[in-house]
Amino acid sequence: MIELFESSISGNSHKVRMLLSFLNLKYESVSIDLKGKEQKTEDFLKKNPFGQVPVLKDKEVIIRDSHAILVYLALEYGKKEDWFPSSSFEAAKVIQWISTSANEVGRGPAALRAHHKFGRKIYEEDAIAVTNDLLRILENQLKQGLWLIGDKITIADVSLYPYIALAHEGKIDLKPYEKIRAWLKRIESLPGYVSMEGIELQGV
């Protein structure tokens, strides 16, 4: 049985929950109390020395970092060419957007959410600037197609989705971004989609 060590308030945990559901994989959710610093306990640090969720355990395999987990699940359980392309060029484009998720999304929308929702201290002006650049680039990318890569969803889309869908919790207005909002709605309309607390579904 797959075990997912996670938190319900973590957008990174939600990325993994979404892909597990899209792949129709059964798993056991192990809730980690972030406020109680359970992620910093000796037992959890054996799973992830960085003390962060999510962590996935699949038999004897333990993987930290949401994006690494997405790659693992896509390659281990996805059908050929689904979620992660075999073409080196297409795979590189997926990794480009996953890197964007880890970098610009993390420094922009995710940081603003952490600031406004949980009181984390950040350089707000910098986070707003990063967010504005990100949304402009993402909007332009989605003018070229329905998905970030090619003609079907990949883990690139999954990796960006949660913190963009939670943007309003960071006081970010997505109304000017028609293509982004349409992309969010397409993801939310997929069979197996699961939501999380805080996400306001498009078109609802």
C-alpha cells in the first residue's frame, strides 16, 4: 500500500493527491501536524531530512519532494506517454515547468499565500513582482494550447495547479487572466479531480 505523509493545507501535498487520484491509485494518507512541528521530529526526519511534506512511501521506496514524487508516480504507474512524455524534448519541456513550479511559483503565489494566510514574513514587493511576471508568462503560454505541454495534461500542469488555484489566498486576482482561469477549469473538470480546502472552483 502506498503511504502519503502529507498535510491538508499544503499545496505541494495536494499535487500528489491529485495525481494519485488521476491514476486511480489507492493509498493511505498519514496526516502530519505542521503547526505542531511533527515534520521536524526525529522519526519524520528519517523520511525527509529537510523536514517537509509530502513524502511518499511505496513498498521499500521513500521519496521526498512533491515534484520528485510526481515524476515517480507518472513513470511507475502512468500508461506509456501519459503524464510524462518519452520524447527527450517534450520531457525537457515538462521539467522546465516543474522547475518553474519550484522556483517562480514558490517565490510568488505560494509565498504570498504563506504570508497572508499563515503570517510568514516575506519580501512582499518581490513576491508580487515574481507573481505578476509568472502570470503574464503562463497566460501567454496557454494562448498556444489547452495544456502547458502538447495536447494533453502532464505532470507539468499538475505541478503548477494548486498554488495558482489558491492564488486568491495570497490576495492575487486572476480575473484578468482568461486563459489561466480556463486552464484551471479544465483541470477541475477531469475525471478523478480532487479539490482541497481554500480552492474556489472555476465556474462554480
